[in-house]
Amino acid sequence: MGSDGLYWFHHSLAYAMLEGAATVLEVPRQDLNVTVRAATGAGHEIVLYDAVPGGAGLVARLQEPDIFREVLSVAHGRVDQCRGCEPDASCYGCLRHYGNQFAHPRLQRGPVAAFLSEALAAW
Ligand SMILES: [Zn+2]
């Protein structure tokens, strides 16, 4: 995977985490936001944050290991079992939403499913 591929992989992973977090925290996805930014050495880091003023505290709950693992698990289920698209693509059932249209053609659920599967197995 080249650096460009890695860049979009991290976006795909970020959106899977966003959906997982919204489900686990029981809030609309719009209440959360995610961004992918350059990090020293490792390539990129995924930053999840509250989108609503005064919504502080939502994302802080993800620091609890049990909750974070549940987020990974829900995110995995979403990308692993999507019936709306092929593993090398994405759809509104897994990674796509209105706010990430710029990335739609580049989002792939398969590599994210594989990554999350390994992360959960190694937990
Ligand atoms: Zn899909």
C-alpha cells in the first residue's frame, strides 16, 4: 500500500470508527466528527471529536477500554458484513455519508474489516 493508499485507508478506518462510536454512544453521527491528519513518523492519526458545542464528554467516554473495544467491534461488523457493496468499495450502508462525499470513490471497507479483525483478535 503506497502512501496515497494508506492515506485513504486511514479515512476509511476513520469513518468506520465514527459510525461505531455514534452507535455505541447512542448519538446521531452528526454529533461526532472525525479528521485524519499527518502525524510524525507513523503517517496519519485519526482524531475523533465532539461536533456539538457543549457536547464535550461524549468522546471522552471512548477512553474507557470496554467502550472503545465495543466501538471497534461495531465498526468491524459494519464494514465486514455490508451487503451493499464489494470489499474494495463502499456505500451508504458502511462508510459513506453526505459529509464525506469527497472521499466516496476512495473508501474501501475490506482493508478496514481486515485491520479491525486483527485489532480485536489481539485485544
Ligand atoms: Zn457498503
